[in-house]
Amino acid sequence: MNNFWNLVKINLISDFKLNKVFKWLKTKSHFKIPLLIFSSLFLYVLIMGIAGAYFYMFGEIFNEANAIHLILLLGISVASFFSLITTVLKVNGYLFGAKDFDFLMSMPIKNKTIISSKLFGLYLLNLFFFSIIYVPAVILYFYFGSFDLISLIISIFIFIIAPLFPIALSGFIGYIGGFFIYKFKYKQLLTIVGSLIFIVVIMAFTFTMPETGNAEIASFFEERFKNIYYLSVFAVAAIQKDFIALLIFSGVSIIPSIIFILLVAKNFIAANDRTKRVYRNKNYVYVSKTPSSIRISLIKKEFKRYFTIPIYFFNTIVGPIMSTIMIVVFLTSSQEVLNGVTLDNSLFYLILIAISILTYGMISTTASSISLEGKQFWIMKSLPIPTEEVFFSKMAVNIGICLPFIFINPILATFFLGFNLVGFVFLILIPSLLIIFISALGLLVNLIFPRFDWDTPTKVVKQSASVLVAMICGFVVTAIFIVVGYLLLDNGLDLIYVYLAGSLLALLLTVLVLVVLLTKGKKIYERLSA
């Protein structure tokens, strides 16, 4: 048992880099320790509060439809599904094919102990994220309904065991996938395709959302989430003091975890060996190639990295895809207004421009592109490549992934609203300028806040200061455009002048950030070292 807890402690220290945190705290003044604790708790509560705000909106609908139990169904389903997706992406690098596999195998520790300790680490991580969604749902369930001590105790027990089934299921998926994935040449493509399918599923869910009464919306949610994660039905029934449902939920959550540990313990070494196998194509064909220019070679390199790091791809493609989703939802839901009221379609094009600015500014690939060079950054610095070419190649990725959506969105607007030359042109022009601005800004921010000491790309794409700062800057710029547009319209200015003012503002911001990037940013890049 001591080996188990020692391994859990080591895994936690390694995963969260706690040694570096403790070392940093020792070098700082004492008042920064409570400040760090307060900041962490504040961020945790803030994210939980945002989730609670969304659940509150649904809670009011469910309460009026006398179906407040659906807020539990929604919370447990979303939390479990999120847990499943994140664990599937992590399990193959954490449990199978881990960097410490050879070291652990050299120690006199049973396989079951090693697997159990790693699964417990995943469990703690999932429990943390599970609480962000589950706790607000439970609180609002008792807020809209009636408080019951027994239901509260059961809900705490459900919280403790609920992540077990998603973890066991993701472990089985990773274990079984290991038999086949090594034969697939482009392994990362599977994850990318799976991520896109997930986005399409969310899109379909959004399009089929009923826009009628609360009873219809409640019925819709109940049927959909039963199909998405039927086990949540037993969890909800258990919290409502159905003890048979509690027994079923407990058995389905706990038993698969035990079976998984026993199964993999017997095949742990073989499962890890499979992750080291590499696909090799025996049919080599010599093809002469014409040397590419420096710019083309760099752009190819950046796009290759983009499409071979799933978390990088998935985290940055969401914004452009969301632009089209939100525009389609807006256009389809505004048809009644358009049919009933005679209104200049330019106003609707202006709203679509605002939607595009909001979504394109969410995440930029350039906000982490410098950091993703990692320990190989010195290779890039040692090559006789102009700094401007490096900047251009990294910006080209963000511009390239947004470019198709820049033209798709105006075509959709023309299809739903009818052709409007002025609106069509500015729906392309203003977002195009803003994409260049966001790309250059993200690169500049990453130069100021680089992070090269990472062991997985996730820590750069999801947990770096440059990504957070670039995202905040994107939201600030969006707010500026919305406020300026509103003030100009409120003062009775013609739409054409609002379009021109927006274009001029986008152009000025773009030129300004490009000048700073090519002067100050260039100097930072040349002084930078990994």
C-alpha cells in the first residue's frame, strides 16, 4: 500500500510540476504564497460560477416545466462526457507508452499497483474538472427544488464514483486501440477526425434545439441526454432516493474499473510495447523534387506541425467553425423577423461581422507557435533565415485556417438574406484585416511570454500565459468594435459610414501591431533562447 501512495505522490508532483512551484515559492516573499492560493481558488470559483450561470438559465426553464431533475441529468451527462473525451486523449500517453515505463518496470512493484496509481491520478484530475460542472448543477437542483439531507449525501457519493466509468471506458478504448493504431501511418489523424466529429455532433445538437415552449425544451433535453449518457438517468434517480438505481449506478461505475485493472495488469508490458511499434512503408520510390523557397518550406513545416498535434488543431479550429455555426443559427432564427419586417439587410451583415470578429479572436495559432518549437528552437535560430520569414510562416497558418470561413460566411449570408454588395464586401474585408491583426498580435504576445519547458504540447496550447493574454486581447478588441459600432449607429450615422469606420479601425490596428512586431518583436526574437 505504501508503494501505491508513493507512486500517486510522484505522479502528482510530475504532472503538475510541483517541485518547480515549491522552488519558486521559496524564492519569493511570504505574502505571495497566500496570493497564489487565493488566485487559484478565485479562478476555480470563477469558472464554476460561469458554468453555474449557464445551468441557472436552463434551471429556470426546467423549473417552469416541473422537470428540475433535468438539471442533474444535464450536469452529470456533460461532466461525464467531458471526462470521457479528455481521458481518451490522455490515456495513451499517460498509462500506455508513458515516459517512466522503463523506470517503473525496473522497480520491485506489482503491475496492479502501478496501474492503480496511474488510474488514481487520472481519477483525481477528472474529479477536479468534474466538480466544476457537477457542483453547480447539484446546488441549483436544491435551489429550485427542496433540500433533502439524504439526497445531498447520495449526491456526494455519486460525485465520488461518477468519474470511474468514463475513466475505465477510456482505458479500454486506449487498450483495444493499441492493437490496431500502430499499423496506421497517420496516427494523429484519428484524433483529429474524432475531434471534428465531436464538433459536428455539437453543431447538430444546436440546430435541432426547439424554439417553442419550456415543456418542449425540457422534453428535448431529457430525450437527448438519455441517449448521450444513459447512466446519468440512474444517477438522477439515485439522488431522488431510488436505492435500486443507486445500486445499479454504483455497480456499473465500480466493477468496470476493477475489471480493467485486473485485465491490463496481466498485459501491461505487452500493451506498452505496442505503443513503441512504428509503421514502416516498404515500397520506397525515389522521386526527384524541385527545391522549395525558404518561405514555402517554412509554411509547409508550420502546417505539418499544426495537423500533427491534435490538441493544437482542435483548440484553434473551434473559433472559425463557431463563426459559421453562430452565423447559421442567427440567420435561421431571424427568418421570422425578416419575413415580417422590411429592414435593410446591411444591418444583418453588420451583426454577422460582429459574430465573425468575436469567434476569430477567440484563439490564435500564433499565440503558441513560438513556444511549440520547444527545445528545438535553437535550430530555427541557427539557420540563416530572415526573422520576417519566420513570422510570416507562423501567421500564414492562422490566416490559412480562417480563410475558407471568410468566404463561406458571406456566401451563407447571401443565401439567407439575399445579395447585398456593400455588406458582402465588408463581411470579407473587416474580418480579413482582423485575422491578420489577431495573427500578428498572438505572435507578439508569444514572443513576450514564451514557454519552452514543456513535455506535452497541451501545456503550451492550454496552459500558457501567452494563450490566455492573446485570448483576453481578442475579447477586448471585439468589445471595442461592438461599442464603436453601437455608438455610431446610436448617433444616426448611415450604415456605409459604420462599415468604413470599422474597416479603418481594423486597418489601423493591423498596421500598428505589424509595425511593433517587425521592430520590437524582431528584437525580442533575436534575443530569445530556449
